[in-house]
Amino acid sequence: MLSLLVLVPLAGLMLLSLPFAAPLRNRATILAPVLPLLQIILVVLHPAGFWSGSGGLDRFCDFGLKADDLSLVMLLSIGIVVFVTLLVVGQLVEGKRQRFSFTNVLVVAMIGMNGTVLLSDVFSLYVFIEVTTVSSFVLIAFNREKSALEGAFKYIMLSAVATVLMVTSVALLLLVAHGTSFSVVREALHASSSNVLVKIAMGAFVCGLLIKGGLVPFHGWVPDAYAAAPAPVSVLLAGISTKATGIYALIRLVAHVFAGSQSLNHILLFVGVVSIVVGALAALGQRDMKRMLAYSSISQVGYIVLGLGCGTPLGIVGAVFHLFNHAVFKSLLFVNSAALEQRLGTTDMNQMGGLGSRMPFTGTTSVLASLSTAGIPPLSGFWSKLIIVVALWQAGYRAYAVVAILLSVVTLAYLLLMQRRVFFGKVPQALAQASEASFGLVVASVALAGVTVGVGVLFPWLFNTFLLPIGGIL
Amino acid sequence: MTAIDMVLLGALVLSAMATVMTARLLRAVIALAVTSVFVALLMFRLNANIAAVFELSVCAGLIPAIFITSIGLTQRLTPEALAVRRKERLRTVWYLPLIVIVAGIALSRVHIPLETAAALAPAPAGDVRSVLWALRHTDLLGQIVVLLGGVFGVAVLIMEVRHEQ
């Protein structure tokens, strides 16, 4: 039944493109959120018949999809972020035609992400990463403004480099392993770990994924793309799109396929810590809220890679948990910036101030998201950062653990500065008439804030029930 | 490496350079299609027959067709604008032939075991149909979704402009 997660959205898209489906097209933006909502329900309720992957449609049409604990966390994250993005689309994209077109491309991205997290073949993984990437190009450039086209162009150029690296890697792995399924490649790599071709293949694929994930030194496209993209696209890109194509694939391959490479772990630790430092320091100097959040995203992804670089089950658990938390709190911060853009027409923080009294829901949820990002207890971000730091300490990487803690303070500093400039102080005369964002954006913000607080409070139960089994992929 | 391979590689490099250096989009697409034809021929020479068939049908056939459809939706450049574009293009990529020559000299001094690579390539598990429908049908599904995304992209980014105009 897992194929339904890919085939149902695809069938819906094809159906709506038929000439007689014009009446349905007008309702597409109302019907589309049902897809991610169903996905969330299926992950949370976990009906065994659906996830077993042996019956129903899979008997006739087996795409080799498999869902383990890591896939489930990703599917939940994808469901949450796509649902929220569709809520934002309903509020901020004007015109029925535009909303319909936007929703279509968004659903293509969702198909790509669902496929990516359910596949167990290196080449198919690459194909579905490209599905998500192609739809992301279109979504970034959707408004056809100069800055958006520039952001999309930078993303296309760097993605083309990533594509070359990944395809070269797949070709080399095929030569060595005579197959591309995860299990075949893993066995072949174990048998010939000293082969130069194997090392080149691993390095090329990892570099490609670091570009897709926007890590330092491949982060040049991230601020432009996130800041120039329409508000709903920023939510999708920062929340899940680049995480599914870059970071999830990195976790899957490093932990499951390339497992046991110490040199690779050291490279990841270094890239992770440099991303944390560069992202956090660059975020400090930004005056545009979306650019600041983009740099913050680079920094937080650094924490995920740092956890992965530990090479221990606890490190993997911390990385995956922080990936989920990042999807929630960064989506929330971008929804907040969308709310500000909707009411003020700008995301320049120098033109803001005192908006907490005018936009109480946006202000409160933004504070919660900021505190979670900085790792303040008992919010969800605290627990995932704690797991990563403990994993680093236990693995003997104490210097990295200290840097991770210190840079959390810098994270808190730039996010509190943002809060002060936007939501506290005196309201400028020009913003005296500013009011709370529209109902859909408030619902999206409150729902995401609820998840951040809920996951933080329920952490002890979640840790034993859902998170610890993820470490078993090693 | 035989003389035929050398000729094919040389033609491949020249057509790839023409793709990047030409100022007209349509000519760039045609040069790209020609590049794909040479890539396909080299794939045949390396015993990668199925990959060559795909390169010919998809990269030299379908993709240029999509490009040309998209270009058909854009406005033609005026002679003055084209002259400006030519100068810009030359200014941007003037160093490309130099890089190609230097890289060619460097690579000619390195032994690349193409024959070994061709011999190492796994034999296809069946004919194109069985590979496509039995072994790699997940990738086929992915390709369908990529194409769908591309079509929506053209609709969103180019046809909407026409609609607004």
C-alpha cells in the first residue's frame, strides 16, 4: 500500500489536468491539503495493513518502496510542512489560476519527497531527488520577479553540479557493485572499502548531497533562494524540501549504505561545525528577516550533520530528531515572516517594531519558535540539541560539543535581536494600523507552535517509543 | 582508444562548446541535441546499448522537443538585441576554448582505461522492455513525474506571461 503515497497524488494531478475536470480544478486548493493531512494521520495512527508493504496495490505494482522508522519521521515532517505550505498558499497566492498552478507544482514536489524517503535504490533515490529539485526551481521562480529568477538560477546551476557528482557516483558504484540497491551497494563497499573508485564514488555523492542540503561551503544559493522565493516556497524549502533531498539522503546513505567510514565521519563533523559557525555569524548581520532565517537554517542543518558525523546510534537519533524539529520551528518562523509580509509588504526588520501588540499570535508563536531553535528547555529544539551534544561527548568529540553549545548562545542572540527589532519596542507611526495576519496563517502558526511545545513536553515518551529505534539503522 | 573514438570525442567537445557559446537559444538546443547524439554513439562504443538508446530517444529527441516548444512561447530577439547578446556571450565564455585545450592536453597524458570500464560494465539483464518495465519501473515513474513537473513549470513560468499579456 506504500505506493499509494506516490500514486494517489500523481493520479490526482493527472485527473485535474483532463479537460472535463474544470469544475474540480477550482476546488483543487481546497482538496490538496487532504493529501498531506491523510499522510500525517497514516503515520500517527500507523495502521499495520498500510505500512506492511505486501498487500493491496503493491501486489500488482511493486515499486520497491519500504518504510522504516527514519522514513516515518520524514513522511510525518513532509506531511506537516506541505500541509502548512498549502494553508499559506491559500492566503498569499492571489488568483484561482495561480493558486491551481502553484498547488500542482507543490504536489509534484510532495511526490518527489515521498518517493525519496521510501526508496532503497541509489539511482531511484537520485531520480526522485531530481523530481523535488525540478519542482523547487519552478516554485522559487513562481513570481517571475528578477530576484526570484536569480535565486532559482543559482539553485539550478549548483544543482546541476550536484547532479553531475551524483550521477558519476552512481555510475562508479554500479561498476563496483554491479547493482544499485542499498543492500547490494553496501555489501560491495564492505568487500572493497580500500578501492579508489569506491572512495571517489562516496565522496562525489556526499558532495552532491551537501550542495542540495545547502551546507558550507556549498551554501551560496541558500540565502538568495529562500529570501527571493514567494513566502509559501520559503516555508517549503527551509522546512523540508532541501532537508529531504539533501540531508535525509545524506543520513540514509552515510548511516545505511556507506556505514563505518571513519574519514567520512570526520569530514561530516568538520562540515557540520563550519556550517554552524558560518551560518550563525552571518545571521547576526542580516536586516532582512528571510535572509536571516536562511542563514539560521544553514547553521541548524550544521547541527544535524554534526550528529550524523558522530557515527553512533545516539548521534543518528539526534540528527533525525533535530531534522524533524527544524522542519517544524523553521517552517513556523517562515510562516511568521509570511504573516509580516502579508500585513507590512516587507521583511526588512529595520522598518518594523512593536508588532507584538498588533500581531499577538504571530509574535507569541515566533518567540516560541526562536526559543526552540536556540535550544531552550522544554521546547523540542532543546532535546534534539542535547542528544547531539551528548552523542558528541560520548564519542570523544568534545571540542565539537563545546562549539555546538557556544554557538547555541549565538543562535539565541540573533533570534532575540530579531524578536526585539520586530515585535518589541515602540510601534512606528507607519505601522500603527497593522493588524494580525489572516486566519489561515494564524492557524498554521498556532498548529506548528503546538507541535514544538507538544514534542518538547512529551519528549521522554517519544524518546523511548519513536526515537531510539531510529538508531537501529546503523 | 581508436581513431573513431578520438573523432567522436572531438566532435562531442565541439558541439558541447557550441551549445554554451551560441547566442541563439534555438541553435543552442540543436547543438545540445547533436552533443547527445555523439554521447549516444560513444555509449554504443562502450557496450552501453540501453543507455545509448535512452540518450538518443530522450536526450537527443524528447528534451530538445520540450526546449523548442518552450522557446516557441518566447519572443524573438531583435537584430540589435541579438548583437548585444552575442557580445555578452563572448565576454562571458571567451576562456572556454582555452580551458578545453588545456584540459585536453592534460587528459591526453593520463591513461584512462576505457576498454576496462567497458568490460566491467554489467551486462543488461534483458532487453530494453524488461529492463524498463521489470527492473527500473520505479525510475520510469520518477521520469514521468519529472516530465509532469517540467510541463507544469512551462505552464507556470511561460504560458502565464502570455495569458497576462
